[in-house]
Amino acid sequence: MSERTEEQQVQHDLPAGHDDAGASPPDEGEQQVAFDINDFPGGARSAVEAVLMVIDEPVTEEALASALELPVEDVGSILDELAQDYADSERGFMLRRLGGGWRIYSRPEYAPVVEKFLLGGQQARLTQAALETLAVIAYRQPISRARIGAIRGVNVDGVVRTLLARGMVRETGQDTTSGAVLYGTTDLFLQRMGLDSLDDLPALAPYLPSAEVLEELAAEGLA
């Protein structure tokens, strides 16, 4: 009987079904989790709910569809159904599409309860100055600090720093002429304001003074 070569010995020692084409087994982090969506008790609907319960920022229909290996149209229908079901059953939470993605939120009417639980009764609302500055940025972005200050008539450096720290605004670039840093709102701003996009900002026209009032202010040197 001829002796086996070293290569034959290695092949003999490999586990059954192992491909010895030179590729090493994938790392644990690279292994894909295989599943059949229909094997879950609640099917695709419950699978979508499971993902919604663990995300900390809005997720798009496309991202959900890719992760769950479902058509985007099916995921969209499931999300619409869940949102309606939650609303009809008067849950303490709701499913909304904000900032370009879907996420579960507590219902607005329960804000005092949630606020008291999370903050121990301490107020964490933005100040009037911060809200006014945020409004200027939202409607006039991209905009520089100097321009914001000119509109509000006060120095806004501290307020802008606060809004940056809160994640409500971000630096979007620099002015090509002056080199000043420009600011704009963030996705967190959209979420907090209950908006899907900046196009959903309410029109300013109804809140502006009429032409007659502006003329009176101009005559008095106030406009």
C-alpha cells in the first residue's frame, strides 16, 4: 500500500463538506443571519415591529425591506397598517414617518407624564431666545451667525452653541464670500418638530404683518 501524500492527509483530516479551495471560513462578524420571514409566528408584520422596537433613529422603508428581505411596497403597507392600528387602539405610543424614516414615538398628549418620569419634574425646554434663533435658521438656512444676529438684533453666539450641543442645528459649510460658517437644521430638528421634511414647515405669510402695518412701522422708524 502506497503512503498517502501530505496533501491527501490534510484532505482526509478536514471535516466533511469542507471546501479546501484555499478560502478560510468567514469570521463570525461576517456571517449572515439566515431566516425565513414566514417562520416567525407573526410573520412579516411582527418582524417589522421587532425592528422598530430597537432602533434609536428613524428607519427608511428601503432599509427595513433590505434587512427583512421583503419588497419595499410590502413594508410600506405594513407600516401604514401598524400606524393605523396603534391610532385606533389609543395606545400610549404611535408610529410616525418623520425625517424621512419611520419610528415609534410616545403620543404628544402624554408628554407631561414622560417628561416628569425622565426629568424628575425639571424643565428641559428650549428658551424663547433659542426657539427664535432656531426659527431663523430653519427658514433662512444655510445662514451665518452674523446674519442670524442681524435678524434678531442680538448676539446669538451662545444660543447657537446651545442648539449645536442639543443636536438641533449643524454646520453646513462656509460662505464663499466671507468664509463665515453656515448653519442649518438637522434630522433631529425634524423629529422634534414633527416634520417629515423642511417642505412641511408652515408658511410664514399668515404670521407676517400686513403691508399697511409695515408702512406704519416704517413711518415710525420701527421697520
